[in-house]
Amino acid sequence: MNKILFVFSIISGAALVLFILPLLNLFTQFLTITNSLHEDWAVLLRITFFTCEQALLSSFVAGVFGCALAFICFETRVVGVKVIAILSHVTFFLPALIVALAIVGVWGNHGWVGKFFPESGVYGWLGILLGHLFFNFSVYFRLVGQSLLESEKSEEKVALSLGANRWTVFWSVTFQKIKKSVIQSFFLVFIYCLSSFVIILILGGGPRFTSLEVAIYQAIKVDFNLKLAALLASIQLLFCFVAHLFSGTASEVRIGFRPRLQELIYQCRTGVGEKLVFAVTWFFFCLVVLLPMIYLFVKGGTSISKLSPNDILGTLKFSILLGLKVAIVSSFLAFSSAYLARHFRSEKVKRWVSFLSILPVAVSNMVFGAALLTWAPSFRDLGSEGLWGVVVIQALSALPLSFRIFSESFSKIENEIYFSAKSLGASHSQLLTQVELPMLKKSIASSIVTGLGISLGEVGALLLFESSGNATFSIWLFRLMGKYQFGEANAVGVLLLFTMVCIFLVKESWEH
Amino acid sequence: MHFFGERVMGTLTIKNLRVGRDSFQIFVKNISVQSGSILGVVGKSGSGKSTLLNAIAGFETLSEGEIHFNDTNLSSLPPEQRRIAIVFQRPALFPHLTVLGNVCFGLKIKKHSESVQKELAIPWLKKLGIADLADRYPHSLSGGEAQRVAIARALVVGFPILLLDEPFSGLDVELKSGARKALKELVDELKLAAILVSHDPTDIEELADEVCTLEKGQISGWLKKKS
């Protein structure tokens, strides 16, 4: 084994131990504490049932909307496909808090749309489904859309020429091609919804809508009951892990995705049909995605003068510093793992490295926070004001995306490049410094921006660990919403949104 | 023409070389290539031609056998210490380096100063007709230009052995003919021991001094051309 591979193995191994040991400890706790707990098992069962129920329903609703949108955008000629594609990127990267705030603003009792239906109320099922739909339709849109774009259309042409109508062609040919990506998207969204925290905490609106994630938070921060938190976290981890095994897809989420022109099989043949499809698509898209974003810009923009410039600068500094720490740790880990996955000879080892680097997708920040606190309570005080605990958790949540960025870039370096460099006398370290690192420059930047973005929008780890009163934009927003200061919250929301959009644009320009 | 390091002449010898696993193995009993000559290797797709080159260069682990250059046993050395230059079907240029940067790569690895690197590289760029491309990046080169850069990169380091894996397959007919001529002259001038793998009978006919046919991983025939 060469020296570089050895060093990266040690780094990845250490990170793996730090990741796996707390989770294993969680399961051991689960086995030992179930007898000593005096909780109401009926309540636990209800929470578990609700968690699964909302995740299933949310995945289904997001699936219907996302798949329909992908199909309409890539199989017909709807005006504004590019806008929809770009916005679907943005929604995926937006912090949940902003989404919750915007949904309350649009669909709440006094909101732009909600005031016309005052009896329905946004808190409860409507809010949860809308919140999850806002985020997750883009997973379906991108994965299913990618399959549609990559599939050849010759089979459809043959089926049409043999006399099949378009409906038959869709079910018997096109759907068969995209079936796998629909199923993969479903499980991925199911995991995201299982571990959804902010949307349920804010838009659930009551104890009846307590999910496992919210219950873990309450057990740690309100009841100070780490044993109960461990039990809840174990149950959640079990569900997420099983869904993750089914999906096997986290790595399939494309970071960059651009529509391209292709042959259209399902194009409407009448002008009226085309206009109808266009109108329906844009109506739903505006209601669910565009309106909440416009609301934030309008309301937040007018309220920004309510914030003190010192508070804004202080928060920006703290957010960026924390984000950079997270970005550097996650990028370093992801690079090490991707390097191992590229260079290890054994295919088995490569598969394991990839699997373990993607695994944090199945572990929410709240669950991992509970696991860390149960395993080593002193983590709460590590670093100044518990910040290292936050860095570890956020870095692990950014790891799968960063790993994806690096492993894709490594796979693009042809074997011949390595062979040429080696035949010219390059050692392993020279290969790394003079070939790989310069070639992966954009990926490194992109991974750092991803880590920064994830840290900026994250709330769970900070709520569990941060004790100094310092705040990122997300925490500031969370606190303002808790105090029902929605005017100021809107202003912070728009600042956060602006920062995220800037980060997203930088990332996009580097990737393409 | 300037070379980096001392030019060594001699014979490349391959004895009882076995590479691969149960499903596919190549076995070569005896090959020798002298400095200043080109051995052509022909065979159908999947016959093991590229695997043979990769094994000689050190990118495939040998199950048995030895590769020598004069008295030096190359098979025990890692690829970066074998002093074997290789040119692939695709030019495999480093995309982050300019043409000059690519050609200087091997010299930089040996920690030559920038002035020495340029001094050694520029004559090669001129010889291969790519001197005016020195500051361009690989993505802006045509297939023929890129392949000439790859050849310059392989030759500037002055290694005594040159392996060529279908080096002209991406070129059009006119470029091919010029490239063949240039290569033949270089091998003669630099006294390289070269092995050329090609599908194109004209490549073999014009360049190779000796030809071996590989079939299912084994040499099935030899042809020594009259000078």
C-alpha cells in the first residue's frame, strides 16, 4: 500500500469510528434500556406510526407532483422549462426554516392564499405536506427527469409505429424505463421526510403531530432524558437504515442537472391541449414553489430595516466561520474516502468505502446528536461553546454530497492519465499533488461551498449543542419565530435566502 | 536534440510472461526488441495486445515471468522507476496543463529547473511541429495535435523503451502518414526499443521491423521483415 493511501485510510478509518461507535452505542442502549423505561408505550407507538405515516404520505404527494412535472417538462414543450429546472435546484438547497416561514406567510390564516380559506388552517397535515412537497418534488424531478433525458426514444417510436396509442406507449415502454428512478426517488424522499425536523416542529403545530425527530429534540432539550432520546433515535435510525438499504440511491442525486433538447414523443398535437398543460403546470408550480419564494422576498425586503446592522454582521461572521470549519472537515473526509474508493485495488473495499460515505444520508442530525451525547456526553462542551460537536454533526451530514462530488470527478480522470504520469516517473505523492489535486480544483471548491451551504441552513445540531447565545442565520430565524416576531423573521429569512442563492450560483458556475 | 539523462541502448527481453486470471490469461514465451527497432504486435480485439503493453509498463501484475532491459530486471520495479515511455490510443494529456506543461511533466517530476525544462522541451515541440501551440490547453487541440504532444511528452524524458498502443488510430489518413514517418525517424535517431500495437496493417507494414501475432493471449506467429 502506498503512503498516501495509508494516510487517507487512517483518516477515513478514524472518521468511520467516530461515526459508527456512537450509533452502535445507541443500539446497545436500546437493548438495555427498554426494560427500565417507564414511558407510555402507546405514546411511543403513536409517534412512530405518525412519523412513518407522514413520511409515506409526503413521499407519495411529492412523487405525484415531481414525476408529473418531470414528464411534462421533458416530454412536452412547456414554456419555461429552464426556470422550473433552476428553481427545482434552489428549493433542494433551501433551509427548512425559510420554507416553513414562507409557507406560513402564504398559506397561514392571514397569508396571501390562506386568508381565502380561514377554516382550513396551515398547521397540521396541510403544512407538513406543503413543506415536504416544496423540498422533495425536486428529488423526483431531477432523478426521473434525468432518466427521461438519458433514455433513447427508439422503442417509443417502434411502439407508435406498431399502432400503440400514447397511453399504452407510456405504460408499456416509457414508464418501464423510469420505474427504477421513481422507486429510488421514493425511498430517498421517504428518508428525508422520516428525519424531517423543522417542518414538523413548526408546521405540525401540536403534540398530535410529534414525529420521532421532534420527540428526540424534546427528550434532550426539554425533558433532559437521554435514555428516552436514545430509544427514539434507535427506532428512527432503524427505519431510515432499512429505507436506505432499499433505496441505494443517495449517491444518485445529481448536483448539476441541465435539461437538453430531445425528440418529443408525447407532445400535444393540438394548440388547446398544449396551452392547458402549460396553464396547469405553471398554476401548481406557482402555488407550491414560486409564491412562497416571492412572499419571502417581498415581506423580508420591506422588513430588513428592522434589523440592526451589528446583529447582521455578527451573525454573518459566526455563520461563515462555522460553515468554513464544517466545509473543510467534510471536504477533507470526502476527498479521503473518494481517493480510497478510486485507488484501492479490492472492489469489495471500494464498495464498502462508498457505502459508508453515503450512509450519513440515513442518519439525521438529531439522531446523530443524540447518539454522540449518549456515547460521550462531554461532546457538548468540546471546543468553544460546544462548537466541535456541531462541526462533527454538520460535516457528516455534508459528507455524502461532497463524496459524490469527488467520486464523480475522480471517475472522470482516465486510467491513461494515471498511466502516463506514472510511466513518466511520478510517485504516488507527485500524482496527488501534480495531477489529481489540480484536476480536482473545481470539485474541491464545489465541495467547500456545499459544506458551507449545509451548515448555513442547519438547525438541529446547533439547537442541541450550541450554548453560547451565538447564532447563525438559521438559529436567529428560529428564535425570532419562537417569539412570534414574524416581521424580523421575514427579514432574516430573506438574508439567509440571499446568502444561499449566492452560494448556489457560485457552485453552479464552478460546476459548469 | 537534447535528452534528459543518459541515453542507454540495449535489448528489451520478455521471458515466460504470464498475466491475468483464470478467465483470461496472456502467456508470452520469448520476445526481444533491440534499440533502434520496432516490434509490431497485431491481433484481434481482446487478444491481449494492450494487456501485454500494460504488463511491460508495470500496470498489470505478472503471475510469472520476467522483463529485462539489458541486465536490469524491470519486472521487480514499480512503473515510475522502469523508464518506459508509453503513448496510448487517446493522448491522455493532463487537462490542467498547457502543451508545454504536458511535455515538461516528466522533467518537472525529476525536479529540473524551469529553464532546463524549457531548454529540453522546446526542441521537441519544434521537431513535432507543435511549437506554436506551447501555451494552449489540451481542450483546444485537434486530435492530431494532441497526439503529437503525447509523443513529445513520452520522448523528451529520454527513456530507452517506447510503447505505442494504437497511437495513430484517432488521426486522419494524411496526418497518419506524416506521424508514421516522424515516428520511424525518431526511433532510428534515438535508438529506442519500441513496441507498436496496431489494428492498421499499414502502420505495421511501414513501421515494424518484426511482427508478432497475438491470438487468445498467446503468440501464434512471427514475421521478420527483410531490411
